[in-house]
Amino acid sequence: MYKKFFILLVLNLFFSTYFFNIALAKEWHYKVGLAYQTGISDIGELWEKNKYEIYGHNNFDKIEFPFGIFIEPYYKINNIFNLGVGIGPSSFVLGDMEYWDIPISLIIEYKMLPMTKTIFPFFKTGLKYHIVDGDYVEGSEIGLLLGCGFEVHLKKQILGLEMSYDTSEIEYTKSRCVCCYETGTIEKIKASELIISVFARF
């Protein structure tokens, strides 16, 4: 029940930002970027092991896409704190393996004292949940999101670099063949444990 509530809350806040943006144009902003995330290779490896258990070989074609786009609308509470929601970065696998993942998150950002006149470090925390489906996927669990980075304030643009740690997990079936019957146990995998991203603020 709490998972559905979290999904509805984030999605409602995300799509409501259009109306918030009209009413609070000066305080509502967007963070958009491209991210690389670890973890999808672990899911691909477990999928290959499952296929080997069933068919006796793993000569299958699959292309993993660990890079994804994300967007984080956020409300600027003051010069220190931002409160926002996020969708992405997504990841997926094409070929014989079917897998896709669209994370959603609730985020609080804390901007620290500037290193220089143009470089501002920040820290963020929040909750993250993966809307995920595919071969052998059973579900996912909400986890804690922790991150830090810095942004460079240029004349007409704000650019930044960020690294995050995601504790949320995906429940994945690990298959075994016993006397020609397929059985399985649930294994939990961090689908995007480490995330490195570049972004721009608008």
C-alpha cells in the first residue's frame, strides 16, 4: 500500500509542477541531466545465469543501456534548501532480454557555502523507488537516496556534476533446475547503486 501511495504522490507532484510554475514562477525550477548508473550489469549477469540453468547455454543477444535522462522539478525554499521530485534516470535492456526501469524520487537539496564566487557544492537526500518490469523481475523496494556534487554558475547557465548512492533494491528471481523442474529464489539487487550525472538547472 505504501508503495502505491509513494508512486501517486511523486507523480502527482511531478505533473502538478506546471500549475505551481505558473503561480510561483520565480521559485520553481528544473534540473535536467544525463546519468550513468551501475547495477544493470548485475541484473544482466543474473539473467544469463538463469538462462544457463534452463537451457544449458547463455548464447543470447542483449544490449544494456546504463545511461539515462532525468528531470527533477524543484521548489526553491530559500537560498539554502530546495525541495523537489524526480523521474529517471531510466535504464533498459534490448534483445533477447526484456527489462526496463523508471525510478521516481522525493528529494531535499542543501546548498553549502560556495567554494568560489561561481562554484557551489551541495548535498541531497531523499527516497527513491524503481518502477520496473522485465524477465524474472518480481518487484522493488523503496530506498534511501544520498548524493553530493557541485554546480558552476556561468553568466547565462548553471551546470553541475553529481554523484549519488541509491539503496533501493529490485527483487529478482534466481532460477534453478532440479530434476527437470524450474524453481527459483528471490535475490535483491541494487539496480542503480552508484549514479554519476551531469546536469543543467533552468
